[in-house]
Amino acid sequence: MQQLLTVFLTIFLAELGDKTQLGTVLFASDRLLSRGGIFIAASLALILSSLMAVVVGDQISRVLSPATLKAVEELGSS
């Protein structure tokens, strides 16, 4: 449960104010579009992109060592 909460909070905080959320806000401001439809489409898009990231991450972890992945992560955060 701790891992699930950590992943949830990390992704949730990272997504706040990003381009995806801003795009969703723009769609929601269009009175001709269904709010429910926007929510479902945005949710499905995030689910699909997350699935792709998990599949790619799993494949990468089979080729690269955890130390290499950690080094790449640190380069990306600087």
C-alpha cells in the first residue's frame, strides 16, 4: 500500500499544472463539449500513456541495470 501511495502522490503532483491539465481546462471551457466526455477522454489518455510508460519501463529494466537507470533519472532531474 505504501508503494501505491508513493506512486500516486508522485504522479498526481507531477501532473498538476502540466500541459495535459491545461489542455483539459481549455476543452472544458468550450460550452459545446460535454464535461463528462472531456473527463473520460482525458482519463483514458492518461491511462493509456501510463500503460505505455509501464510497458517501456519494464522492457528497459530488462536491459539496463538499476544503477544505470538511477543515473539517467538523476541526469533528467538536474
